[in-house]
Amino acid sequence: MLNRILLSIFILTSISGMLLQCTTAKNIDPNDLVVVPAPSENPTTSEKAALGKQLFFDKRLSVDGTVACVSCHDPKKAFTDQLKTSEGIKGQHTERNSPSILNSGFLKTVMFDAHLETLEMQVIVPIQEKTEMGHNMKVLIPQLRAIPEYQAAAKRIFNRDFDAYVLTRSIAAYERTLVSMNSRFDNYQKDKKNALTKDELAGWKLFSEKLYCTQCHPAPYFTTFEAANNGLYKEYGTDKGRFRIHLDSADIGKFKIPSLRNIALTFPYMHDGSIEKLEDVIAHYSNGGKQHPLQDKRIVKFSLSSKEQNQLISFLKALTDTNYLER
């Protein structure tokens, strides 16, 4: 009798374990399996990312307590704000559009000028920029250190007092957890052939075979990470792009090529948010740009039927993955 009871318990335990494994397997977000590179001096940990997330959402990082990182990078808007230019403290507006920070852990360089080498370096920029958060690091750090929760976390995770190192490493670690690589297109690439509709497949064929899109936006990241002049203007005004970094005239009009992932959610488009609709983006490129003297030679005129344009847009929308909202 005892043996039967023990056997029943063993069977029930085994079945429960199998069911748990199946349930867990079904609930696994493929994004969690993506390996995101991190610098050796700042390996990503769950504790570090959790602290970074708290700081990312904390308006106390701005000088008047009205703006947080999330103000310009809203998860519900694919970590953009869907504004032409972002609104900072005192109603001021930034010079440029806020790009999505999804998949930012894969970036080779940061910012539209493609001049900062790490996310850690980028963190400080909006905090001190006068039109964004407008703070001074020398003033901000003592204020954050005086918050018991932040000071305790700094000691526990980094074994040091809360300082700029803790601030930048934590937020950068959080940003590296923001992965969005599980769109229907990604499922198609994993041999799930029914993941895309006929129109989306036709759009992918146009994108990758007929047009020159993949020269600047190749899968899987849909960017080459480089800075280029896309001929947005015949003459660039006060914002001449990467030129302002080294004052090299060859860099006039060069801005980092953005990823097209989640492009249906990251409007308006271009570095200055000057184009609102995907149809108008396609029109810009099909017209061959505005023919700036330094315009990238890869940008040439092309023509699409209305059906082909709709198919191309359908494909671009298939690059949407909002699983990050469930984390």
C-alpha cells in the first residue's frame, strides 16, 4: 500500500513538473534569449537593470522635477514620444527627434551624430542638456545619494556610494534589457512561413531585392549603424549633423541611420521629425532625395505602383514587436 502511495506521488510530481515546463516554455519571450553585448566593466545583471529602470522613470533627475528619461522614451510609444521634437523642462523643445532606445544595446555608437561610444556616456547628455533635463551632475549626484533607497542599492550592487558611475552604469544596464527582436518578420525568418501575409512577403521582396533599402537597413537590426547624408535637404540649416562634432565639411548632413524596427510606432521620422507618414518617407527616397552635394550615392530614384507601395508599408509594419510591454 505504501509503495502504491509513493508511486502515485512520484507520478503526480513528474506530471506537474512536465506541465510546469510546458507552461514555462510557452511563456518564454524569445527576446529573453537574445544575447545583448555589454562592456566587460559593466556586465548586465537583473539588480543593476532594476535600479536603472527606477532611475529611468525618476523625474528627480531633471532640475525642476518635471522630466524623466521616460518622458522622451515612453514604452507605450516604442520608447519614443511620437513628437516632432521632444519637450524638456520649462516647455523647451529639443533640436532633434527622440529615437527609440529599443535594441540600443546593439548600437556601435550612440546619438544621431554617431560620436559617443557607449550607452554609459550617453546617459549624462540629456541630464545636463539645458533644453532637456537641465541638471548639473555635481548638484544632482549628492541629491540622489541622499535618497536612502538609491544609496543602499549603490552599496549593495556596486559596493560604493551613489555617484555618476552608479547612475550611468545602472541606466545603461536597463537600456540593454530593452530588446525587441520578435516581430512577425522574425518569426518568418525562423521558418514560420505563415507568419507573414502575401502582401507583407511581397513588400519584403521589394525591400530586399528590388530597392536599395537593405544597403542601409539590412536585417536583423535594419541599420548599418553608420552616419550618412540621406539628402533630406538641399541645404542644411543650423543643424548640419555630424559636422558639428569635428567640423569636417565631409560630415555635413550626416546623421546616424536609424533602425526600422517598430517603425510603425516611431513616427514622426527623420532626425528632426519633419516627415509624419511612411508614405512621405517612401516619396522622399523614390524622388531620389533633395540632391544635397554630399548626399549618399546609394540614394537613387525609383518608382512603385500604389499596390507595391502598400505592400512595402505592410512589410514595414510587420517589423513591430511590442512584447517588451509585458515585462
